[in-house]
Amino acid sequence: MADLQVHLEGDGVWKDLLSKQEGQIIHVTSGMEVAALSGGMTSGRPSVAFRLDLPDGRVVVSEVSMRLFLIAADMFRARYGREM
């Protein structure tokens, strides 16, 4: 089962990052892609995959169910829709 935590107020939410050493955090601002996978879940349901190209050439791929992704999008829209 894919897991997704949603933080509607994300400023300062990852306090553990403050204790990380230089080089332990890679802040990616480009080379990001998102893709819908029509049968990405083992159930055959759709999923959403995120790709992050790291500066050292490695690639991170993270996947979540389409259902959870859309729930998160609805939550963000409800919180920030008027401010966009």
C-alpha cells in the first residue's frame, strides 16, 4: 500500500532537516517529472510516479496511488485555491 503524508501548512514541517549535515539534503529545483501510470498499482488501478534527477546522475522515482494523489490535490485546492 502506497503511503502519502499531506502537510497543508508545510513551512517548517520537516524540523529534522535542521540537524542534517551538509550534503545530506539534496534540494532539487529542476529535473522533476510527474507521470500518470494507468495500471501502476498491483490492483491494476492508476498511480502517479514522480521522477527527480539528482545532480550526481542518480534518479529517484516515487510512486503513490492516483486516489491518494487526487485526495492531496483536493486538500491543497481547498486550502489554497483562492490564493493561486
